[in-house]
Amino acid sequence: MNSFDFDWLARQAAFAFVENLAQEHGGVVPWKSLTHDFSFQGVHISLIGQKGIWKPKGLDLPISVTTSPTDPYGDEAGDDGLLRYRYEGTDPLKNTNRGLRTLMEQGRPLLYFRGVDSGWYTPLWPLVIVEDHPDELTFFMACEDVDALRPGIPSDIADAARRKYVTRLAVVRLHQAGFRKRVLTAYRNQCSICHLKHTELLDAAHIISDKAEHGEPVVPNGLSLCKIHHAAFDTNILGVTPDYKIEIREDVLEEVDGPMLRYGLQATHGSKLILPNREAERPDRKRLEKRYEEFLAAS
């Protein structure tokens, strides 16, 4: 097998490996697994490293790019729907930048990791580099469908409109996964209403919708809720006062049904939210007030 074929197949195997990790961990992936657990045809390949542009031993070109949560350039999608990624340094001919440029010229895909917590990353894949802007020290990248990628096909023949649409959706999913990780960590991986600790059954609920003003994906705009309480919150069966008191809609309190209604919802009426330890991560009272007004209007 020549080096091009090995590289191509190794990338496809890496995508499958990261997909399994993301499913296992609720949309985020751990640093340790990315650096130690992946191998292809007996060759260990680390998928992430200390540098933002990472070329591991065993491959001729970079396998991933990484940004931190504080990086203002890392995963911003422009009006054109494409993802921006800054050069390493200011020299367009630096070896890492040249590596990404070669990936673009050959149409090879790579992984993108966005840091959301210490040792945890949200991934996008497969990512292809579609434009190089040396004047801005920036590469423009797009998410692709795995089946649409084939060795030797120039990247410029893909449907640009579809590619940009796919990238927008991928960036939204990336932010959602990061938001969930931060919120669940703040609430110690439990439902803030019923204490349920099975993370596979927990969601990060927005207090103010992410489509509305002040609906940013920040922890003070989030609640860690099990799927039942998340659905009840979203449909205004359950409300939370600015003082963190839980209320159940009056008509639902009067219903007679099975144990789920009685213990899962009615019994929570008048109780208090479980709160994050850090005050800065607790639900924003102004957001809760606005959301509580919606609950009252629906009652």
C-alpha cells in the first residue's frame, strides 16, 4: 500500500473512531483517548497534540486542528457559512501552514477539535480546507459528507452551497455539545430537579431559547435536566421562579395519573433547584424571570 492510500484509509478509520467516542461521551471526546487509543494497521496515530495544527508520527500531513474555548478565531463561521482557522504564527510558509495548504490542494479531510473543558473537546469531521487567505493569515474550512469525499477528487467540484449549509449545521452541533458538557459539569452531572445522575438521560436546557436575544450558550443560561423535566420545562408544564423554586402548572397538579406524574412532576412542586457550587455558574435570575413570565402566561 502506498503512502497516499494508507493516509486516506487511516483518516476514514480516525473519523469512525472519533464518532464512536462522541457517541459514548455525549458529543465530546477525551484528550487521553485521542492521544493514546487510536491505531491503524498496527500503527499508533495520535489524533491531537500540543500544537493547534497536529501532524502525528505515521502520517505525512496534519490529521487535525484544535482551538481553545478562548480562541476568538477558532470556530467562527462567516456570512458565507465557512469555518475560519488562523495560521500558526504569521509565516505562510511555516511547515504546519504548508501542511494544511497541501491538504487543501489534495482534497484530503481532517478532524477539528474545539476545547470545551479541561481535557475535553467537541469534534467536527470530516473537515476540508476550501480556501487559503494569506493576507488574512486564515484558512477557510467546510464540513463534508464522508461519502462525498473520494481520493483524487479536487475539492472545488463539490457543491459549494450544500457544503456551506452542512458547515453551518455542524458548527451549531459543535456549540450544542460544548454547552451540554459545560452545563452538566457545573451541575455535577445530575438533574437539577430530581438528582438523576445517568448522564445519557441528561440534557442542557436553555432558559432563554438559543434563537432569542440573551439566549447565548453559556452556563448561566442553562439548566441540567433529565429528559422528562426538560420536556416539561420546554412545554411550560414546569416553571422555575427567579428564586429557584420549582412550580408545576396548576391543571397538571390537579390531574390523577400514574406514579410518573405523581412522583416525577407533582411531587417536585415547591421544591428548590439543585444549584452549581460556583455562584457565577448559577442560573441567571433575570433570564429565569423572563422565562417564568412565559410559564405564567401558559398557565
